Amino acid sequence: MDIPDLPSMVTGLGRMLDVDNLTFAPAPLLFVVVAVLLVVESGYLIGLVLPGNSIPLTLGMLVASGAVHAVHAVVVVAVSSCAGAQLAFARARRHGTCVLPQVLGRPLPDRVAAWQRWLHEQSGSRPRSIAVCGHMIGGVRTLAPRVLAGTRLRRSDFTMVSVAAATLWAIALVSVGSIVGDNEVLRTAYGFAWIPVVLVAVGSRLRDRSRL
């Protein structure tokens, strides 16, 4: 039995992860999966390891292929991500703002703890700016609502800002995904984008371990 070489394995996996494979799934099923992932991504700490930004990008590519409607895609992304942020804010305000428990923070990259420190430093003086900008950045989107829950920012103000930020984020990434989906070269490159991401993540983790 022949063992495939590494380039062949990478190419094969890239084809398996091709967005075109999702065009055969029913649109309602795609929206349900996207909604669950985005609520978890912004609502729970496990969201730190979920590919938040790539979800609306992928949905935008499905818009380009005609598998889903653009308006429906934006609404699902915005509502789901905003709902997760509201959940995180409410739970943190109710139970306290301990963002990264020691047992969870230990296996995470140092930069996640750095993000948390920076958010704590900035949230007191400009909570609305943190709410908007934080929603645009993967990882920070998960941490920001929990940090902001410890400030004087009112729940109604956070909701208003969160809705605006989630809508802007959804429109931007679904639109970019649609543009990528219309271009054969960009669409193919997107299918292999996981490779450098994995390499960077592994390298970062190894570097952090070497410091211990």
C-alpha cells in the first residue's frame, strides 16, 4: 500500500476543506450551525480557540456561490455574535468578572493574558470604544464583554454598542467573503489558509512552553 507524500496529503485535506463542499448543505442547516458556533465563540471562553472570523468569511463565500442569501447571512452572523456577547456580559456581571481562571489560563498563549491585561487597563476610561473595537478582533471578542461587565457601563449601553459592532463586523466579513468567493485564485488560497494558521499556533505554543 502506497503511503502518500506530505504535499499530496496537504492537497487532499485542502480539497476536503474546500468551501464548495458546503454548497450541498441546506441553507437552514448552515445557518443553525453558524449561529451555534458564533454564540459559543463570543459567549463562552471556549470561543478563544474557535475560528470566529473565518465563519462569516466562509458564509460570504457561500453567498457568492448562491448557496445562501446575503441579507440572511448578515442577519444570522450579526444576531448570533451579538447574542453571545450579551450572554457573556450578563453572566460576568452576575457571577463576577474573572475572565481567565488559573486552570484555563495555563494552557493558553501568553498573548491571551496580555490581551486581558490591556482590556482591563483600557475598559475603565473608554468602555464603548473597547466594546466596538473588541468585537472586530478574534479572541478579544470573547474577552471584552467579560471585562466590560466589571465597569460602570450600563447593560443598555453595552447592548446598543454591541448590536452596532456586530452588524458592522457581519457586513464587513460577509462582504469580503463574497468577494473572495467570486475569485477562483482567492477561493483556492482560502482553502489552504489553515496551514500557516496551524503552524503559527503550534510555534507559539512551543515557544511558550520553552519559557517555562
